[in-house]
Amino acid sequence: MKKIILAAIATLITVGAWAKEQTGGMIISESSVACGSEASGKKETVQMLCQEYVIRTDTTEYHVRQPKQEHKSLLPVNTPIEFTLDKDKMKLKVNGKNYEMLVVSESAVAIPKQ
């Protein structure tokens, strides 16, 4: 009986560790950045632009981009969001809609001295 209880506890701990933690943050800025080029004629190429967002939490700033050009919806700045991270992808929820972004970079937020 003790083995069954211990196995159940170990399973619950393992499942809890696998669950993705949802974090809150805010979109603080948006900018258009070069993200590739596309051929438009025989010898001409056109520079493609992507929206890059800066998302800030209490401790970290993330720079994220939408992975596909055809999903070019602009997200409102100064909007609180909820997100989860999975390797280099961020799944976020803004105003009830879900988006998936690529994490381009991250940096620590400077904590003011007291």
C-alpha cells in the first residue's frame, strides 16, 4: 500500500514540474524590423518588415516577433498579457485572443537601488 501511495505522489510531482507556468507581463513597445527579403522581379529584392514587441515582466524583458508574415495583426501597446514560454516560443493571450511569437532575445530588467 505504501508503494502505491509513494508512486502516486511521485507522479503528481512529475506532472506538476511539466506544467507550463503562466506569467503576466505588459507589451511596452512595438517596432518594425527587417526580417528577410523577397524577390519581386528578375533582379530586384524587397526588404520584408516584421513587428517586434518588447514584453516586460517584473524581472525580464523579452523581444518577440510573429513567426509568419501573413499573421500581421498589430497588438496594442501598454496592454497587460498572460504568456507561457516553451524553449524559443512564447504563447500569449492579449484581449482574449491567442498568439504565438518567436523569442528573439531576453534581458534582465534593471532593479533600482533603494
